[in-house]
Amino acid sequence: MRAYGAKTLKEFLLMQREYTLKGLVDKIECPTLVCDKAADAIAGGQAKRLYDALGCPKDYVRFTAEEGADHCEGGAQVLFHRVACDWLDKRLATS
């Protein structure tokens, strides 16, 4: 919080609204992996909207509760790391 100049947690959380990719998404050129979770009550479809807006080479992975990622893909770290590392291996092999 201190790095952002916020005096309270509430002030810090409200500051997060200012951090978006609005007006920047079209500048992303590198291959991008967008991860999402099926039951995301907080971000509510933001990952899919980002994926749809990207014009670069992209991949979309949606993690599900059946895979052990009911809270988030972080809840299934082995799965997330396998997917992310496999994606990197594939991308780096074709670069």
C-alpha cells in the first residue's frame, strides 16, 4: 500500500480500478496465454473479454471445479503450472 501512497486498505483497493488495459490491448503483440476459471464471481468474464480483444497470437484456458480449480486456478497449482509450462514450451519451440 505504501508504494501506491494509499493510507488505508480501502483507499488502496479503490485505486485498483485505475489499472486497466483499456486503450492498451491493441498494443499487445506477443503471444499471450489468458487463464480463466469457470466460476469467477469476482472478475466475472474479464479474462474472456481480454482474450476476445487481443489481436496477437493467443490461447484461452478455462479451469473448472472438476479439475480442482473451483476457487481459482491457483487452487489447482499443479494443473495451472502444467498448462502454463506446456504453453511456454509450445510457444518457445515455434519461435
